[in-house]
Amino acid sequence: MTAVPAHRAAWRDRWQTIIFGHDTPAGRRFDVLLIIVVLCSIVVVVLESLPDLPPGQRRGLMAAEWIITILFTVEYGMRLATARTPARYATSFFGIVDLLAILPTYLSLFFPGAQALGVVRGIRVLRVFRIFKLGEYIVESETLGRALYASRRKILVFLSAVVALVVVVGAAMYLIEGAESGFTSIPISMYWAVVTLTTVGYGDIAPQTPAGRMLASLVMILGYGIIAVPTGIVSAEIARAGRAAACRNCGVQQHDADARYCKRCGEPLSASAPPGSP
Amino acid sequence: MTAVPAHRAAWRDRWQTIIFGHDTPAGRRFDVLLIIVVLCSIVVVVLESLPDLPPGQRRGLMAAEWIITILFTVEYGMRLATARTPARYATSFFGIVDLLAILPTYLSLFFPGAQALGVVRGIRVLRVFRIFKLGEYIVESETLGRALYASRRKILVFLSAVVALVVVVGAAMYLIEGAESGFTSIPISMYWAVVTLTTVGYGDIAPQTPAGRMLASLVMILGYGIIAVPTGIVSAEIARAGRAAACRNCGVQQHDADARYCKRCGEPLSASAPPGSP
Amino acid sequence: MTAVPAHRAAWRDRWQTIIFGHDTPAGRRFDVLLIIVVLCSIVVVVLESLPDLPPGQRRGLMAAEWIITILFTVEYGMRLATARTPARYATSFFGIVDLLAILPTYLSLFFPGAQALGVVRGIRVLRVFRIFKLGEYIVESETLGRALYASRRKILVFLSAVVALVVVVGAAMYLIEGAESGFTSIPISMYWAVVTLTTVGYGDIAPQTPAGRMLASLVMILGYGIIAVPTGIVSAEIARAGRAAACRNCGVQQHDADARYCKRCGEPLSASAPPGSP
Amino acid sequence: MTAVPAHRAAWRDRWQTIIFGHDTPAGRRFDVLLIIVVLCSIVVVVLESLPDLPPGQRRGLMAAEWIITILFTVEYGMRLATARTPARYATSFFGIVDLLAILPTYLSLFFPGAQALGVVRGIRVLRVFRIFKLGEYIVESETLGRALYASRRKILVFLSAVVALVVVVGAAMYLIEGAESGFTSIPISMYWAVVTLTTVGYGDIAPQTPAGRMLASLVMILGYGIIAVPTGIVSAEIARAGRAAACRNCGVQQHDADARYCKRCGEPLSASAPPGSP
């Protein structure tokens, strides 16, 4: 009876390498195939929402939807079967995403329209993102991420100020304009304040009274100035992050991107070290 | 009769510590409670403005409004009673805010809708903002504030230019478009100019004639360039403020990020001091 | 007969000092009075355009308009009479502005509505702008102006690209959308392209067809990226202009705003020299 | 028979110098004439699209269109005839553009309206752009181009994030709002998401439900923060590109503005060399 587990283990190992690995040719082919199917499934979900599809095309899309869902279900079962510890996989981030990727279609049997939730499958692309030679892009996105992370406190302070301003301006416009101009409640006035401060300006709600227009003008010019703040924060951080490459000897960070020697102590900077590495 | 004042003084002292202080456990609990009640009162004010509330919920919100107002009134009385110099408290910034926090509800007995003014209670949050370990956020907001303060003259020059532009463009559009397109007066045309220059663009007033659209296009492209100016100002200031590390000898702040010696007096700069520390 | 010219010369000299000068108390009082009257006249012009004024107020504003115009006419005559060379004054920039300031009211006798042109009087404020202690603001506006001037070529290149994009996108949308969606001609499509690229987005003209919306989405994302370019240009120039203070010995310009010694040659920098002076 | 080819060669050489060259007076005159005709042809195409032209003017414009097209056709024939290797010219970038410049008018005989494609002629301006003393502008546009090229990866990472956000937000709004508010399909909801994230905000589609407006507010504030990212990227790159002064020994470009020696190899940098010179 030991031969059967050995046989099963070999079967599991081979498929585990294909499904979870990125290093073998078969594993790569599987990854590329998966990325294509995921992108196709998103296109199918988007197209299916079109209201005036001819019945033939709609049936075709539904068939594609179900084929993709069954493929994903099989793949999810295979992952569960071949994972070293199925329970840990099922509760991991990608395990949950893989489950969420197949649920919407089954749910749509009971709740029509639920398949639109299928766009969540897009997260699956992240899993195999790293198989391509995208290293440089990952460095860049890390640079962007680090710049945003470094300015998280400034951004929070800024967002609190914006929220406070939205509440105060919303209440003021509700009092000034009233229901005739569409400012029927403070939440709707706050929605208007967000639409205005961010310079989106739909125009579905707009002040009509002279006093309201005067206040709105002030809010707009303020919003014009406020738009400068996050831009300034992120600009300064990106400029700083772009220069970061720490010296291993003295720890100085503000070297230019192409510097070869530490400008303080002369220690050679390792060119291959990722910027910002400790 | 001296015992009674002594008893009263002890009573006052204990409550003063609780109400005004932030250091004792009781004082902290009071602060946290106050912040929660303030946030609740704002939510109540916002919800109360909804026009289509069921009568039951509206009565519930009005009850909550009155309970909070009575709590705030009691608290205001306690502050007056326990403050060292009640007159100075009553005329201080926070004394006036505390009074303004309870007035709107009483006013709403005579002027329906006045309770919307209650959003002014939000300012009360500032009072207890510092009890949390928010020191780093305060440093950040001070950095932002300093950046804005340092560029106040540039911003004023910029705003004057914008106001002048708004007046001239508003008058020109009033002459070109006239009342048929909604440009019924110069103030309304100026409102349109603000809406356009800030790229909000509601669309409730929009040019209809070829000449008006040509001028509007110019104004938009100008506004596109103008948006760059405050952003540039604030970016430059934030980048500069971020590099600030004061010299302990002479107090100069504008050193480069990698400077080791004060550029004015030669004092070594301590590298470990957090930027912006006094 | 020589006494009369001498008498006239003394009279002219005294009034010339008052009207053209800024150094005597009388001259200063005249300047302050002039600035107030100019600002009043702009307010009058703006208010006069309101369509639903009661006849009484309209008559009052018209009276104010005529009184201000007569005052300006007298002042213009005085300036002509007391100027050293009246012809040169009449053809100077401010001479023409002073004439333009009084013409609209007289024109409104023949062309109703012409008085709206009176906002041109705002330029007169510039004349006496310098009498106040506004030196620091002038330095700031010169810094801003220098930053814009230094980046004039980048801005021109950028504007040419925007204009080319507007023409191409306008023609494409005209072909794709056609008259049903409001894209009735290429100029109107170009107007739409400007409204969209600058993120103003009135919504009076908007694409309706799937192809048009797809192209519009591309244009918007492009415009989103394009908005970064002028901001980047101006940011970089303001950051640079803020640091400019040339060394008199070696000519290096990129000193920090508070540097006291040239960082290249050690020459003391004159703190009082306006930044950017040769 | 050898005399005839020699004669033809001389004729071809002379015309080749005029048509393709920029150095002789005749060649320059040809270039200037060509640029004027190209600009005229664009104006004609734009004007022709106006729907309410009097028949006389429309006929005039059509005549101008045909005259210009025949001129361009003759010029295209001359270029083919005088080019050293006609096949290589015909398949070169400018050869194809020259052909595309004449096709729309001929196509309009069969497909009315096709002449609007004639705006593609604008690309022809690029050909003779360099004949003017525009060297400095070309340097500036190269600086801008280099700044954009250097940040291409950051921009791509950013664009991918925006596209992912647009898909997710579009699907969510489609589920929340539904067809009553105009969110009739996911593609239309994605179009709305682009219009909102880029702060264009037409208002032709806008959320009506409280949940939809809450999500929209979040998206707007997010978009407000997101607008900071490309601006920060381009600002940092332009600031860096502006400092570029290449070392003549090793070619390194990213020196600080006040560096005197190359930071990589120690070669003195020539201070007088224009930035960006090879």
C-alpha cells in the first residue's frame, strides 16, 4: 500500500510544481495561460453587462462565463489537492481570492447580476505578475509606494482637513441654498462640496443664490489651492525617493541616482543594491 | 464659614482636573468621552437634515440632539464654575466655541433649521486632539503649515492676479455672450470665470457663441497653466521644509539634507535630531 | 507778461507734485484717494450689470458712474495740463489707460452697455500700487514672473503640443460623433477638446457613441498626464528661482535663500541685494 | 543619348536641392511657402466643417481645398521624381505622411466628409520645423521628452493602477446605481469612472443613490490624491533634467547645477557649456 501514496505524492509534486511554481517551462506555460484566462474572464464580465446585446451573443458570453468558471473551479480544486497544507492555502490571501473568483457565477444562479462581482478576478493577475521580467517595474512601483508611504502622515493630516472642510461647507451651503437648488440635506451638500473641492463639478447640484455662489467661488479657489498640497507632498517625496541609495559605511541616503561613491565618506556605493535597501 | 469655601475649593479642584486636565486617568476618560459625544452630535446634525426621515427616527434624532445639548450645557456650566477665572474662560477661544456648540439647538426653538449650525461643534475636537499620541501628526501639520506660511506672499500675489483675471474675464464674457447664454450680469459672469478657471466646470452656465467659446478656450488653457503656479509654490516650500534641520548654535534651518556643518556658523549639526525639532 | 507764465509754472509744479508724485503727503493722499475711487468705480460697473435692480438703485449707480467719470475726466485734463510734455503723457501706457478709463461711460450714451468696458479701470490700480510698503510682494511677484519667464520656451513647446492635440482630437471626434451628439463642426469639437483636456468638463457637449467615449477616455487620461507637465516646469523653476542669489565674485547662482557666503569661493553674499540682480 | 540623362540629372539635382534641402535661399523659400500652405490647408479643413456656411463661401473653401490638394499632389510627384531612391522616400515616415496629406480630398469624392481627415497634414509642419532658428526650442522639447522618457516606467505603473481602479470602480457603480441613474453597463460605468477620476466631470452620468454618491465621493478624493502622482513624477524628472550637464570625459549627465568636477571621474566640467549639449 506504500506504493500508492508514493505514486500520489509524485503526482502531487508534479502538479504542484506546475500550478504553484514559476521556474519550470510547464509552470511558466501554466502561468501565462492563467493570466490570459483571467483577462478574458474580465472582458466577458464587462461585455455581459451591455444591456442591448443580441440574444445569441449573450448566450455565447454566458457559455464562456461558465466555461471559465468551471476551469477556475477545477484549478481551485487542484490547488487544494496539491497544496502542502490545504488549510493554510484556503485561508491565505490568494486562496480567498481564488475562491472569490468562482463564487460570483454560482451566485448569479440565485441573484441575477451577481456575476458583475467577477471583476474581483483581476486581483488574480497579481499572483503571476512577477513571472515576467518585470523587476524594474516592481522597483518603480516600490519607489512610488515608498514615496506615498513616507508621506502617509502628511496625507492623513491633509485628508482630515479636507473632511472637516467638507462638513462645514456642506452645512453652510445647506443653510444658504436650501432644497430649491438641490441642497436637500447636509449629506447631499457634503457630496456637492466633495464634487466641487475636487474640481470634478458634475453640475447636477449647483448653487443658484448670490450668497451660495459667492461661498461656492471661495470654496473653488480654496480647492484650487488645496490641490497643490498633495501634489507638493508627493513631488517632494518622489524627488527624495529617487535619490535614496544608502551608503553602507556611513548611512547617508541622499545620493544622486547615478553616484558611484558616497559623497560624505568616499565608500563605493554598490550599484546593484536596490535603492532604499538597508 | 471658611470650611465651606475650602470644601468648595476641593470640589472645584477635583472637577477642574477632570474637565480641564489631560493627565489623570479621570481627565483622560472625560476627554475621550467628550470627543465621542462631539462626533456623535455632528452625526446627529447631519442625519437630522435628511428630508425624508420617518417621523419615528426624526423624533429619536431630536431627542438625541436635546440630550447632547443638555450635556454640553451642563459641561459649559461646570467649566464656568470650575475655571480659575470664569470671565477669562468665557471670552477665550474655546470658551466661545463651547458656547456656540449649545446655542444652535436653543435657537432652533425660534428659527427652525438653526440646529444645522451645530456642525460648529466640530471645532471642539481640536481641544482634546492633543491628548492622543498624535505628536508626530502635529509635527507633520506644522511642517505643512510652515510651508504654507512661508509661501503666503507668493500665494497672495497669485490670488490677486486670479481675482483681477476673474473680473476682466467676467466683464468680457458678459459683453460677448449676454443674457441668452446665462451671462445675465457681471457677478454671474465672474462666478462662471471662477468655475472655469478652477476647472470645476458645472456647465449650468456655458458660452454659446463662437466668440465666447474662443475666449473661454483661452481662459481654460490659461487656467491650466495657472493651476501650475500654486502647486509649484507649495511643492518648492514642502521640499525645502522637509530638509529643515536647525543648527543648535545659531538656529539657521535651511540646511541641505546631507549637510554636516551649519553653513552659517560651522557648528556640527546633530544627524540624529529629528527634522523640525526646536 | 513773464509773471503770468511764472505763476502758471508754480501752479503747474505744485499740482504736478500732487498728481504725479508719490513722496509728499499731499501726493500720497491723492494716490490713496485715487485707488479708492478706482475700486469704487469697478464695484459700480459690476453692480450696474445686475438685471433686476430696482429703478431707484439703478439711478443711484448711474449717478455714481457719471460722478466718477467726471472726476476722472477732470483728473485726465489736469494730468494733460501739468505734465511736462503732454504729448508724451498722452501716448504713454498710463496715459492711454487713463483715457480708456473715461471713454466707456461716454460711449454708453451711444452704445448701451458699453460702460461694462469700464473694468479696464482696474489697470489704473497698478499705477499707485507701489506707493504702499509692498516691496516684498513686488519681490515675490518678480520671483514668480522670473520663474515663468525662465520656463517660457518649455511652456511654448508644451502649448504647441496641446494645440496640435486639440486640432487632431477635435477632427477625430467630429468624424466619430457627428452632429447628433453636438459635435456639429470641427471648431466646436476643438472647443470640446479644450474643455476636456483642461478637465473643466461642462457637459454641454459630451460623446454619446461607444467609440467616441473610448476616444474621450483616452483624451482624459492623456490630459491627466499632460496637466503634470506645466506643473513640473513651474515647480522646478520656482524651486530654482527661490535659490537664486548670485555671487559677485564668481557668479554662482544656486545658493540657498539664507546662505551668507558663496559656497564655491567664500565671497560674502550681500544679503540686501535683490535676488537675481546682476 | 548620354546627354539627356545628364540634363535630367541636373534638373533633378536642382529641384532636389529646392524641395529636400534647407540650405539654399530657394530651398528656404520653398520650406516657408510649404509651411504656410500646410497651415492654410488646416484652416480650410476646419472651416469647411462649419454646418451653416453660405453656399458661396462653401464653394470658395472647396475650391481652395482642391487647389491645395493639387499643389500637394504635384509636390508629391516632384518628390518622387527627384528623390535619390523614390521607393525609399515613398515608404519613409514623411513619404507616407505626404501621401496621407492628399488622399482625404480624393476620398471625399466617394465618402462625403472624408476631407476632415486632412488635419493629418499638420504632421507635415514637423518636416520644416527645423529650418527656423528653433534650436533652443528643440533643446527644450528634448528636455521635456527626456523627462517623460526617464519616468516612463513610473508612468506605466501608474497607468496600470488607474486602469485597474477604473475597472473595479466601474463594476461597483454598475451594481450600486443600476440603469436608472445612467449606469446601464460596466463599460459606461468605466467611462464614468474615467470622467470622475480625471476630475473632468461632465455630469451626463452622475450617481443618484446615497451609496453611489458615497462611493463616488471616495473615488473623487482618491482621484484628487492620484492627480498628485504623475505631477510628482514629472516634476522630479524635470528638476533633474534641468540640472543635466554632461561630463566630456565619461558622459555622465546628472551633475548638480553647481558641480565643478564630474562626480564619477573627476574631469572638470566646463561651466560655459549649454546644459544638454552633447
